[in-house]
Amino acid sequence: DIQMTQSPSSLSASIGDRVSITCRASQNIRKYLNWFQQKPGKAPKLLIYSASSLQSGVPSRFSGSGSGTDFTLTISSLHPEDFATYFCQQSYIAGFTFGPGTNVDIK
Amino acid sequence: QITLKESGPTLVKPTQTLTLTCTFSGFSLSSNGVGVGWIRQPPGKALECLALIYWDDDKRYSPSLKSRLTITKDTLKNQVVLTMTNMDPVDTATYYCAHLMSGYGSEYFDYWGQGTLVSVST
């Protein structure tokens, strides 16, 4: 199995802050890395696929980077609706494992 | 417009078999590059991908749960069915189905159902 880790596990930020979340894979997954946002009681929402491609309809303040084992999700300027939990997911090998999540809350 | 909806029991007893149905619209599971996956999330915990089925009937399973899972599709009915045997209280979770886009260099779940909470208890 490919293991996914995320850091930090949680962070507190203010409206307008630049926020970065890191995801690391236990082996090379090339660019088969997706990012999701999830709010309480809701299904996950795809933000970024293939490490850096912005899903249609997702605001441009979200961006992704990385390849191989290390990846980053960046929110350039935090909006009120961005307070949520963020998950990375590898889609390179069956199992399609998710990271444990990063909770972004209001400082 | 792509939509998916999960259906099945909300409560199962330990050792029973769970059968969940994903009924979808807005796409065909016979179209090249399309798949449907099942993902679950125990309360307050992370997501876990259970199984995938592709347009060509290729199937992929979580290595740790493979012995307990079966995924099938009915292209005419626009349904995907997941069965999980020998249910245990640790399998209590919200179960989601999702539309999968598969192409060169990418595979991702872009549309999700609302999820269905399944509890395992006597």
C-alpha cells in the first residue's frame, strides 16, 4: 500500500492569509495526486487533480504543485468559505489512498 | 448534469453482508475513461477508497479489504453495486459512491453522491 501523510494536521488562519498544506507519499506517485475539500456533513469536493490541474469551477486562489513524493496545496488568500478539512489522495496504485486530512479553522 | 445516489440498509448486524447500490445519471459507464468508485469515511476519520469499476469492467479493490468486497455494474440500469461481507462494528461509516475520470496521467473522483451512513451493531 502507498501511505499518504499530511502536515500540518490542523492549522488556524485568518481571512486573507496565505495557507499551504503539504502531502507526502511513501513512494513515487508521479503526478497522480488529487486534493479535496470537505465540510462537515458533506461529500468531498475535488479541488485539484493531477497535482496541479484546477478542477472546473474551483476558484483560482487554490493551486497545487509537486510530483514524485512531495506535494503542496496552496490557498493564496483565505476566504470565509475555505474553512474546512482538506485531503490529498493518490490515484497511482489501486487502493487510491487518502491522507489523514488537514483541518483549517478560524484563528 | 452528473448525479449519483447511494442506497442500502442503514443498519446491519455483525457478520452480515452489506449490499449498497449506487444509482447514477448524466453519464454512461460504457464510455471510455469512465469509472465509479466506492469510498467510505468512519465518523470523524479519514476517507478510504474501497473499490473501483471501470467502463471496460476492470475492477480494483483496496488491498486490505479485497477478500470481503465485490463490485459489479449494470450499464443498462446505470447502477453499481458493492457488497461487503462479514460486517463488523468498525465498518460503521458513511459510504459514498463517486464518478471517476480516468485518462493518461490522471484519475480522479469529480462527482460524489451525498453518502449513506451505515451502522453495524447488534
